[in-house]
Amino acid sequence: MDVLGRYRNLIVLVGVLFAQVLGLAVQVKRTNDSESTRLIRVWAVGAVTPFEKVLVWVQTSSYNLWHNYFYLRGVRAENRSLKAQIEQMRLEQVRMSQDAGQARRLQALLAFKEQFISQTMAAQVIGGSGSELSRSIYIDKGYKDGIKTDMAVITADGIVGKVLRVYHSTSLVLLIDDQTSGGGAILDKTRLQGILRGTPSGEVVLEKVMSDETVPPGELVLTSGGDGIFPKGLLVGHVTKVSPGSELFLNIRVRPAVDLNKLEEVLVVTKIDERQAEPEQTGVARAVDILAQRLPGVPSKPESPEKVTPETGATTGTATTGTTNIRTPSTGTKTGEATGTTATGAPSLTGSEGKPKTVPPPASANSAPVVRKTTTPPSTGSATAATGADAAKASPKPVKEVVVPQPPPAAEDSPH
Amino acid sequence: MFPNLHPPPRIAPTNVAITYTSGEQVEVYRFNLPATILIPLFAIFLQAWLSRRFPFFTIFDLPLLVVIGFATARRNPLAGLFTGGLIGILQDALTHLPIGLYGISKTVVGFGASSLGIKLDVENAGARFLLTIFFYVVHEVVYFMIARGLVGLRMAWSWPHEILSGVANAMLGILVFMLLDRVKQRT
């Protein structure tokens, strides 16, 4: 008894340490530790996050008050600049929508399934873990808002991380630069796939890329969609350094597109749809339809004030611009030429009755001779802008002669 | 939180040898209940909040400074280890890592700081500075061993980094201890 009394402090210390080591071992052993320690975490998060929310609210409110009501210097100039930027982006959007349509058609031929982000929820970052070894953040949305674990968290610039734990009104998000995080990634140009991981020092590396491959610095890194968390094609960052690693793999360092230390608002991907890619209704025309339109017939009086061009079998509406060629893909022979599209953006081929006719989708990939409507490249000259529905809707006035800008080359050191 | 678990007498009764420093007996202090609860919570909150806003703040460990401050003021090993353990577990709960990493480290520090506080005069700034550096390194060593050995985390040990962090924490610790001096009460 005397010995116990004399070494009581040490005995208690050993007992407390033993209990904690035991608890730690149990947590490590279990793959799912959310239940065993849930109560402690709920208490801790419940004690700390309300203060963080209040502070964030005060900070945001004062910032908004100042910037939205008092500090409006330079807003007009910025507005003009943004309008010009929007115009440029509209033009680029037209070009990209055509590329996307072509990609959809090809995907449909290959029976690809695509993942679409169909629903997101904006959330505010209210705090962090406070530890160097736990690179994670807390957001102000929890299970009462519909957040679930393993949901992807992104921003407009790129991916951020995934939801790890969900509480009543807050959630813990594991950042991609944490050493316990991981995800599938693919290099944009070389299409090499690897595993994205964080390091203890907070860097992001791409692992499992064979060392005999060539990866240039500056190449964009995208999500591959293979992890089941991030939809395919989201920007991760760009390669900053490539060096030989261990075990025949390259050591590829990636700079995240998002500044993970300065996150204020994020988007939680709450719903991802997976659907078969469908070709655009107007993308491909069958040769038989076009031949049918060329058959002689009695043209009726057009019901719309649109100008009919019977020779080319196309209508020209008020918002029509651009030149459309129809080529057979097998021979590349030009079989016809349409001089525009309607305001709806559909490649409206005029039928025998002179009415605008929308080209139906192909019956199948094997249907006989297929012709594809392609647009002449913008380098051919002027007046090739605003050929799509978006442009027509967005700009009610006829578009002036503008040259569609060429897509900017991918910067070597910048992902944007 | 445990002010009366094992209240050390002003004059050593049996097992703990109280030394005399500066010609005076070692003082023992206590903290009232609100301070005992709110100060650690506030330290954990500040650690999480400031680390997010200012990433460099992750080199500091405010809860550790509070553990050392409480332990050296109370000079009660049991109170020190329980306070350290609870603060560490709360700190663990905010991370995504298993609970116990900070808990074990701060239990050791709380016990050690209170045991050392019995033997040394930790009232002056110089002693506090050195004590904080020492216990910061002890904390990091214990954390490193557990994180690598038990949890399997990949960690790299860097003495320069740890020493510099220890100095930074010691400088901040002097301020924290001064604030704690204002709320501690003589028994």
C-alpha cells in the first residue's frame, strides 16, 4: 500500500497513457472510426464552430457593407471591362459549343457514359483543424442541409477535397493536400493516369506514373473520375516539377489550381448524374434526308419572313451568320453548302415545301451514308461569328463583323 | 478542472521534495471553474481559427501553452496530466486523425510540467522561456513517435524546424503565461 501511495502519480500517468494508447489502437484498427469517437468529436465541434460561425458572419457582413455600399470606386470601369470580356467569352462559347457537340456525337458512337454535376451547394469555410498534420477545413453546411460524406468539394477554379465527416450544421472537408487524401487524376495532354496524394508538408503529388513516360512541366492535371468522388474532367492543377521517383515511378509535383490556404467559399457537389451521351438533335444529317430535299417539288409560299435559299437548301434568318458546309465523311466531297443557321441554332435545312426543317438525329451509328454539318473554320475570313442558339439569344441585334478569336494556347506555367 | 484532486500542501508532507527557490517556498495556484473551462476552449478555438486565416500560425500550439501554464501554476501532477489529456483530446477531435495523438502528448507534457514546476521556480520569464522550449520538443517527440509508430502517418523530423518552432512558442508562451497570471488564484 505504501508503494502504491508513493508512486500513485506515476501509476495514474501510466494508466491514463495506456487507456489512450489502447483507444488509439482500436481506432487505427477499425476502418470506420466514425462511431467510436463520434460523441467526442460532436462535442468538440459543437463547442468551437459556433464561435467560428459568428466570427465569419461578422467578417463577411462588414466586408460586404464596405465593398457593396461604400467602396465603389472604379466600378464603372470594371463594368465596362467585364462587358467586353463577356462579349469575348460569348464568341468563345460558340466555338466551344460546337466542339462539345462534336464530342458528344463521338461519345454517343462509342456509347460513353458521362458524369454531370447536376447540383451543387455553396458553403462558407468557417475554420480549420488547427493542426499541420490535418489539412482540413470546416464548412457551414451539415446533414441538415443534405450534405453527406464523400461528396466532392470544388470551386470554380478546381477541386478542393471531399467531405469526410458530417455534423448537424457543419462538415469536415479533407483537403487534397492532406497526406491521407487520395484521388484519381489524369494528365491533360499525355492522358497518363495516376493517383493524386498529399504529402506531410502540404504538397500535392501525382503518383504511379511510370518513369519511362515524358511529362512536361506545366501540363494540366484533371480528375479522372475513377475514384467515384470527383466527376471526370475537373481541374486539379498543373505540373510544376517532374523527377525520377522510387520503384520506377515518376515523382510529379502538382500545384493545385485552388489556393487551399485562402478558401472562403466552396461548392459541395450534392448530385452527380450519369447519363449516356446523346448527340445533338441537329448535329448529323442523313444523306437521304438531304437528297430528299433536293428532289424537285412545288415550293410553297414560306410562312415565315425568312429568306429562302432553294439552291442551297437553307434558310437565312435575322440572326444567321456563318457558312456551313456539308461533307461526306468518307470522301470529304462537298455535297452542298448552306449559308447559315436559324436563330434557334438548328441547321435548318429547307424541305421541299420550303419550310425550315430540323435534321433528325441518326437512327443508328451504322445507318448509311451519313453526312456531317461542319462549320468553316474562322480563319477563312470575317463574318463567322454567332452561329449558335446561345449567341442568337444573347445578342438580339445582328452581330457585326468580328473575327472569332483563336483559342488561347495552354500556358505552361498557368492553368488558366 | 481538477483543482482539488490532490492539493499539494505548501510544505511538503511526504513524497515530493519541495525545494526553496529565491529564498521563498514554491507557490501553488488554482484557477476558478470558468477559467478552467473557458481558457482551454478559447485556446483551441483560436488555434483553429488563426491557423485557417494565417497559415504560418500552425507552428504555434496555443493549447500546449495553456497546458504548460496550468500545470506549472498548479504544480499538481495529477491535475496536470488530466488537464493535458482533456485539452489534447479536444484538439484531436477537431482533426480528422484518430483521437489520442495530441491527448497522449499533452498528458505527458502536463504531468512533466507540473512535476518540474514543483522543483523549479517557474515564475520568471527566463525559466518559462526555457521550460516552454523543452516541453514543446518533448511534445513533438511524443507526437512524432505515436503518429509514425502507431498511426502510420508519414512524417519527417527536422531538428532546426522543431527548435525554431519551440523558440517561437516560448516567446508566445511568455505572453500567455502573463495572461494566465492574471486569472490564477493563490491557494
